[in-house]
Amino acid sequence: MNCVCPVTSGIKPTQHFIKNIIATVKHGGGSVMVWGCFAASGPVRLTIIDGIMNSALYQKILKENVRPSVCDLKLKRTWIMQQDNDPKHISKPLSEWLKNKKTKQN
């Protein structure tokens, strides 16, 4: 952080006090969490997530959306599921479920 000397810059010392700073939110604030699926052939499903996503909710979203998306994209058996290392993505119950469903992951 750069400090400006109030004496040499002409700035009144009170201008930098926290009580004089007004917090603003651009673009309305808030957030929306979604799960989506896409392939080289295009996007398919987008699911809006209410509340906080945990491993059980993530598994439910996959159950309801992955296979239908694969069918919609006509991927047959040539697809690989990719996700990051978020704890809900690598949880033991989810990993076992994906293994039982013979889902190839990268």
C-alpha cells in the first residue's frame, strides 16, 4: 500500500480514516451457484444450486444430470469427466459412487 504524506500532498489527514470510507458494491452484489456440463460439441445442462453444496448434494446433481447430458451430446462411451480437487469432488462416498458407475475421470 502506498502512503501519501498529508503535509506535502495537500490531503487532509482525516480523508484516509476508515470512518470516512464508504463501502460500495458494484453490479448489485449477491451470487448464484450453478453446475454445468459441456463438451466440444456444445453445452447441455445448467443446474442452479440452492444453498450450500456439499458432497451429497453434488452427488445428487451428478445423478440427475451427467448421464442425460452424455445422451444429449451423443457422446456414447468416449467421454471423460473432469473436475477440480474441491473436497466435495474427491470425497470418499462420491469417489466410490463414480467408480460403481464406471465413470472415467481425468
